[in-house]
Amino acid sequence: MTLRLYDTAARAVRDFVPLTPGKASLYLCGATVQAPPHIGHIRSGVVFDLLTRWLRASGYQVTFCRNVTDIDDKIIRVAAGEGVPWWQVAQRNERAFARAYAVLGCVPPDVEPRATGHVPEMITLMRRLIEGGHAYPADGDVYFDVHSYPGYGALSGQRLEHMRAAEDTETPDAKRDPRDFSLWKGAKPGEPSWETPWGPGRPGWHLECSAMATKYLGPVFDIHGGGLDLIFPHHENEIAQSRAAGDEFARYWLHNGLVGVAGEKMSKSLGNSLLVDAMVTQVRPVELRYYLGSAHYRSGLEYSAEALDEAVAAYRRIENFVIRAAEVAEVAWPAAGAGPAPARDLVPPAFAGALDDDLSVPQALAVLHETVRAGNNALAAGDTAAVATRLAEVRAMLGVLGLDPIAEPWADAGSGDDLRTVVDALVGVALAQRQAARERKDYAAADAIRDGLQEAGVVIEDTPQGPRWELKR
Ligand SMILES: [Zn+2]
């Protein structure tokens, strides 16, 4: 079975046939860095991290480009409100996004271009559009002429005559048609600007993505991704600009569902407590990653504390199996930076089939949980060979999903070999004392030892293989 992906432009699931066999190029609209990220912002980062991991596990050599929109009306407004330069706001929030991607275990993109670093490429693209009769300068701005591109509206399924005016313009009288959108915004007093042949100004949001995608991935590339809310106008406009200029541009358009709270799209006011920085103090980052990635990427994700708790519990069931099984099967805890994502032939075929089916993570997780159940049965039966087999399958699946608790980045310093060996020996001494106390029927002493361990954060569980311990979470 080959990978099949839902292409918004085709409104259908299509076989993924890359431009160059064995390679896959992916552009993802990244952050507009006017505020730190909440889980609604970061979901697309997790979703497309899963896609790139699966492509790589399937043998593709992936080139992944995710931009940073570091100049924008909202950034300028925030900066003016704080009385600081625009670039302070942009840099501060870019770092917050980088931290959030990293803390959730997202593999960094191969290139992460900033809009303000690509003004020459934008000027070149505007010149091609103006010379081709698709764009025109007016009153210091540069506009795209939507009538000049017959396919305008195809991605979002709209007809030009039914479309509303583009809202990105402060001087609509300068435009030939209210639906023409800004490629470039003329400089205003006190605002940052860059020189162009048509006067100083700053990039329009849509133009920058066309310019950066083609700079790094070429005039035609495989996959363009983003949130559902970007289909119109952003992606519609990217297509118009690039195709009108003569570039074939993206061949597949993938869109992830949005995160909602109580049926609403997450707004800034609702989102404050859902900032990634705040969330990872409530649950462990790996648990948040599991939660954000567990729904199908095209579905909406309705945030609730209960749903998050369920995801945490589900992940801990998997994790408990991996840790217990690794002890029984004597798997070494991998050192920092251990290997790439495992190849697809290590995972059960049903798991691979689920991910090949438009990245159906819920189906894939069902296979994972089923394998964990089988592994727990093998543990209970003391069937070490079966434990080892199930463990290898579970860890291969978790590796693909970026969730293996005993691999980087989740195997934290506290569970490193040296410290773990020492704690293991100390707990062993305490457990031997507890066993001796029990044998002489001194249950008070036995309980005191268990309570003392618990107070130190060590939880003891009696299993058929004897007592085992883990750190309290
Ligand atoms: Zn974009």
C-alpha cells in the first residue's frame, strides 16, 4: 500500500506520488510571531512533524521548510503598545515558538526562513507578476489583479463574483477591484519599511510564503501544509501569485483541523491558560504531544481538561508497559541522540496501513494499544520472548510517533544509566529490608519502609516478577 493523502485542492484522497522518486518536499506556514504559542498554534507543528516522521520512516528523503512571519500588522501593533521595536516582539515570540516545538519533540525543519530576510525574492516575484499583467502598483502599494488569474477561488471553492473584498487594504480606492489583495504595503510613518522599485514598504503575508517556498523548494514541490483557517485567503492567494507567475507550486494541499474550546475557535482570550509554556507545567510535554497528535489531523480538536486527562492516562498505560517490559527483556536505555525514526518494516502492518491511509493516527493508536495489551498479557504470563517481541513493536510504533519514553528526547537525565543504577541498588536494599520485616511479621516496619520510599517519590508495585519501582509522576 502506498501513502494516500487528502488533497484540499482535489477534494479527494490521492496516492502520494512525489515529484522525484524517493524524495518529498514540504512547506508549512509557520508562526506569525506576535504572541507566544497556545496549543491551537502548535497543533499544526505536531501534525506535520508526524507526517515528516512517517515520510522519513517510509524511506523518503524529506526537505521540510517552515517559515516565520516576523513582520505583520499585529506584530507592529503589539510593539507600538509596548513601546518597543517590532523586532523585539518578533524575536521574543519566535523564541517562544522554538521552545514549544522543541519541548514537544518536533524535529526542527531543514530551513526556517524569516519573511524579512527575503525581500529581494519578493521583489523579483512582484516584478514577474507586474510584467505579466497580474499585478500593479498603486499609491505605494502593490496589488494582485484577481481577474487576471482565471483559477482564483478554486482552492476554497468560491466564485469570484461571490467573494468579499480583500480586507488587507487601508486605501481601497487605489484598487481596481475590491477583491484585489496586497502583495506589498506602502510605508506608513513610524512603521518599518524596505526599499523596492515601487517605493518603500513591507511585505504582504501571502507574497512572503510564495517567495520563500519557491526559494527553498523550487517552483514546484510536493506538499504545502497549514491550518484549515489558512485556505482562504492565504493559500488561495499563494496559489494565485505563484501560478500566475508561471510556477506550478505545490502539488498537494494538506490542512489540519483547528483546536476549539467549548465549540469555539480558540481566541487569544480563551487561549491564555492554554499557552504551551503553561500547559507543560500541568502535564509532561510527551503527554501533551500525545494529546495533540492523537486525533485525526483533519478533525477539529475540542480542548477539555477531561480529554487531556484521558490522553495522559492512555499514554501512561503505554509508558508503563514499555518500562516494565524493558526491565524484563533487558533492553538498554538508549544514549542521547539515539538513531533516526525506525523504518516502516519494524512496525506491525496494520499500523503502517493506518498511517498510509491519510495519516490515520487514531487507527494507528488502536493497533498500538492492542499490542500493549498483548504485551501486558505476556508480562503476566512470564513469557519473556513474547514480551521482547511486543516491546520491539511498541517501541517501533512509538518511535514513528515521536513518543518512545525511553528514547530521546523523553528519556530524561534522571533516568540516565548511572543514576538509575544507583537508585535501583538503593531501592533494592530498602526492599530487602521490607521483605525481612514482613518475614518477621513486623508489618509496621515494612509499611514504614514503603511509606519512606513513597515520600522520596519512589512508588513500589508488587508484580509476578517481584516488586518493581518507578518514580512518582
Ligand atoms: Zn503561508
